[in-house]
Amino acid sequence: MIPVADIKFIPCYVLVLTLLLVVLRDGQCTPVPPHSDTHFLSCNVIVRARPTPPQPWCEGQCSVDGESFLQYDNDNKATPLGDLGKEAHATHVWKDLNQRLEYLGQELRKMLADTKQEMADLSGHPTLQTIMNSKYERGQIVGASWRFNISAEYFILNTMNMSWTPISFEARGIMNDEQFIKDLKVISTADSSHWLKELLKLQKEKPRSTPRTSDVRKHPSTSQLHNEKVFIPVAAVIVIILPFTVGLLVKRCPQGGLHSKGLTH
């Protein structure tokens, strides 16, 4: 028969073991939640009314999460940048982006020609810049916009709700072209969602160097080193505190008193 005093201590042991299992699961710390599955695709296009040779009249650059992977101009078309650009260069996404950037350049050039007479830019070299930003979460676009700048006149088209901020003369000029507005919406939402999905796959499929077995044994990973650093001091603290806790409980509950209560019946 288990002594009554030992029965009293069972909840304490259960509590300690539970804490050990939660804090030090398999000798590791509780894992940190993964990074948020949020990504951004951005394309920046600049059109010049009167470029200075050999400067192209249209230039552009696209990036994923701030990493540039494509450089565009009307002479050389699309040029890959970085590892992602090299991976994407031979894909249909690259071809689609190239065609869309060429289309944007042509349309923005027309718009610039139509509005340059109305602009207060005295330099004689007006420029039009547009920046597309698409936010991608959980497999879909949750935010998309186009920011236009015509010689320091800014306006934004939110293609999620098709609203303009602010409504300027230049903005009204674009709004009159219904087909171009529809195309801007498609590019920043449906097209961007497809492009991002494929580009993120390419990022995950990048080849990684595999270290030899001997190297792995000699050089443990950063996460392993971190877990060991945390595990050792936490375990040491529990080993030190546990005997004192048990001792205090024993003093508060003398065995004689407990047995006498249990044997009186």
C-alpha cells in the first residue's frame, strides 16, 4: 500500500514532469512559429518623353520581397538579375512579364504624350513613373495598387476596389481608357498571383550545397547549438529547485501526522 505522504506528493511530481515535457520536448525548446506566409511582387516602370541617348525611353525592374530578379528596357528587353532571375529566365512567367512590361511601356508612353502639354514641368523632359505593388497571402492577392508619378504629380489606383487617390487631371486621363484600367487590374491581381506562386516555387527549388557527413558531425547546426544552450541551464535549474520543493512539502506534511490520520479509521 502506498503511504499517504507519497500520495500527497504525486501532484507535485506530475506537475514537474508536465513542465519538462512542454518546455523541453525531445531535448529542444518549444519551436518558434514559422514566418508569416506574406510575399510582395513589385514592378517599377519609368517612361521618358525625351530620353537622352543612349538612355532608353522605357526602363523597368521587378522584385519579389525586395529581391530584384528582372531588369527591363525597350532596347534589350528583359535581363535576369540574381539567382531568382536566373531560375525564372527560362520559364513562361519570364515571357509573360516581358510581354506585360512591353505593353505597359507602350501604353504609358501614349499617356505621357497625351498629358505632357498640360504639365507644369519646365525642363522639357517630362517623365512618367508607375510602381505596381501586389501583396500575396495564403495563396491569393490581398492587396494591389498602382502608384503613378507624372513630373511630381502623384496619384494611386487601388485595384482591389478600383478607387483613385487623389483624383487629379492626370488620373482622369487614365480613367478614360477603360481597357487599360481593366488590364492594370488583371496584371496586379490575377497575373501577379500566378507569377508569385511560380516564383516562390523557384525560390524553394534552388539547389543547396549538401555538406559531407563528417562536416555535419563537426559543425552542428545553429538551431542545435541554440537548443543545447537553453536545455542545459533550464535542466540545471529544475534539478536544483526540485529537491528543495520536495523538502518543503515533507516538512509541511509530517509522515507521522498523516499516518495517524489514515489509521484512526
